Amino acid sequence: MEQKSRKEIPVMHCFDNNYVIPAAVSFYSMLENADPTCFYRLFVLHSDITVQNQERLRQLVERFGNAEIDFINMLHRFDDVWEAMQNTDHLSKEVLYKLVAPILFPQYDKLIITDVDVVFLGDIAPSIESIQPDSDFYFAGVRQINPDKSFLRPYYNGYKTIFSDEEYRQIKMCGGYLVANLKKQREDGIVEAFVSYLENNGNRLM
């Protein structure tokens, strides 16, 4: 089937050179379960992935015939904010690149954002339909069911001491797999709000 006739599924990833092997596993599992009638366009936002590792990942992705991968060098954006953050041993600075997806991908109204510590057991294409043309929310995702039993419990407890009760209640979902409503975010200028909050509150985040 020609690429132009296939439904395109845009997928964004953010990781550094240390996560290339997990990324390869995640990409393989995603594409092994992919709908052959769809075309999967993978984007990797990074600041340090070597040319050699980019080529290794590209060869893996293109083996499937219905996928391509593009690497976008973010040139260490948000490094200053990252340095101000309190406890970052459970994530990498590239996670902050998720906040600017709407301006990086003006060609899309919605896209999937996924971490690479994920192994897929089914096709991801249907999940993008969780964002309908008239959707008035910014992200679709999975709610943290019981933070007190999560491996992230120490961080949630830390947030309780740093944030007000109202701010804490705004922690609504996990960030490892999201469908982003880019159209709505652009309409509401939400990227500017995200970045402003990050720059002014980076020292409170963990």
C-alpha cells in the first residue's frame, strides 16, 4: 500500500543517548503490533543522541515498511530549568520537551506522546481517536489510580509539601503515554503558559 493512501499516525518521543536500547525495544514492539494500513511517523526530540545511534534506530524502524523516524535536536533547551529542579533521578531533562509539541508540529492537530520505557502489546493507532475535532481538553491519558501505592510515592508526598492542596489536585494523569490535542493547545496559547510556569516554578518541580 502506498504511503500517501495510509492514515498517518504521528508519535513523539523524548529521550537521551542513554535510552537508545530501551527505545529500540519500544519501537520494535510498537511497530510489530502496528496496523499495516496505517503509516507511523516517529519523531525523537533529543539533545545528545549520536549519529551512529540515530542510524541504528532508523534502520530498525524502516525494516517495517510502514514507518519512518525523524530526529529533532532541541539544542539543550530548558537546561537552565533542569538544573534548578530538585530531584530528577527518576526522569531525564528531555521530558520537558513534551511541553512545546504544539509549536514543533504545526502540521498536526493531534499526536501521540510516549516514553520509551514502554513495551506495546497492541496497536496504538486507535488511541489517537480519543481526541475528537471538538474536544476541549489538552491531553488524553491514564489517571494515576492510587498514588500511595505507586513507585513514585516519594515524589507525590514531596509535592504535597511543596504545592497547595488546589495545585496538588491538578495532578490528574500519568505522563508516560499521552494523546495531545495540539489544535486546542495552539488555540488557547497553552505552550506559553506551560513554559512560563516551568520557568517560574522549576525549582518546585521534581
